[in-house]
Amino acid sequence: MSENRYLTFALGKGRLASKTMELFEKIGITCEEMKDKDSRRLIFVNEELKLKFFLAKGPDVPTYVEYGAADIGVVGKDTILEENRRVYEVLDLGYGKCRMCVCGPKSAEELLKHHEMIRVASKYPRIAKDYFYNKKHQTVDIIKLNGSVELAPIVQLADVIVDIVETGSTLRENGLEVLEEICPLSARMIVNQVSMQMEPERIKRLITKLKENL
């Protein structure tokens, strides 16, 4: 493909986008338009390098990449697992580190050992289901929540929760703890499958440069 085609990046809004642009600056990729905090623009362009960037809600990033609206995305591993889109995961960027865990009161530990039928609350029903059904072979009732999942065991909506744990301080403050770790998480770079075939040189060059700076 010609170097005149723009490569488009979808970045998860917030801290992830800021950290990604910091990393990109190290390899000479900048986008001045993105530094304007008051800008109402939705798409930011670097004409010189033929690059476009846009910010999206985390869960939408893999969708934009799968359907080719973005060639490349940067998003948390939790989102990649939960959304389960057809994309290539090409690079662990190493920041935004945390863990996906099963958490609950200490008393729930026994329920996990004996494969009892339990209720599990989570913002990540797909990850929870995969873990309990395919790895633990335990039948559970999964309840999808969008807000503070820590509340679920406290008000007896669920026995345990599946959630992201960074420091664990919110858990401790609410009498909960990590009972089992599902997987480590961090920011990852994903690539559209067609873009990888059409722009292999540009994308591989980018990945190599980023690897050297991680």
C-alpha cells in the first residue's frame, strides 16, 4: 500500500491515551492537536506522518479495530478478553498493570473450593463465565453489573465478584479480599486483520520501534 494512506489509531480515553501518546512521542510520533485540552475535535491528524487518532470508550476500541474504522487500537487486556473481537493482539505495552480477580469475603473461599453453585457479580460476564465454566468447571449464576461491584457481596446480591484489582484498598475497606487471580492485565496494542496484510511494513516498523522503547 502507498505511504499516502493514513494509519488510524483508536485510543481508549483517559489515562491510557495519555500514556500511549507519551510512548509515541519517544519514537517521534506526535500530534499537537491532541494536546489542546479544550478541543472539541473528534479526529486528530498528523499530516506529515499520515496518521489519524481518535479517542473512544474502552469497550468500543476493539469494535472500531475489528471493522476497520481504525487500523490500530490501544486498550486494556480486560477489554480485549471481554469484547472478544477478531483482532490481532500484537504488543503488551506494559503500563496500566493490574489483575483480574475473584474477590469476596473470606468466608466465600470455601464455596470456591467445593464447586458449589454460587452467584458471581461482574462488569465482565464473559471473562467470569470463561473462568468458572472452562477453567474451574464450576457452574455459577453470573449477574452483570455496571457500577460498584464491591457492593454485591455486601448486600448479598452475590457470593463473590470478578473485577479488576489494582491496589486492593477498596476491597479491604469493604471487608473483601482477593480469593483467586484470573489473569494479569495491562495496556495492549491491537491491529485490524486486513490492515496487517495491507500495511505490514508500516505496522511492523511501528511495533519494532515501540518494543525498543518499552
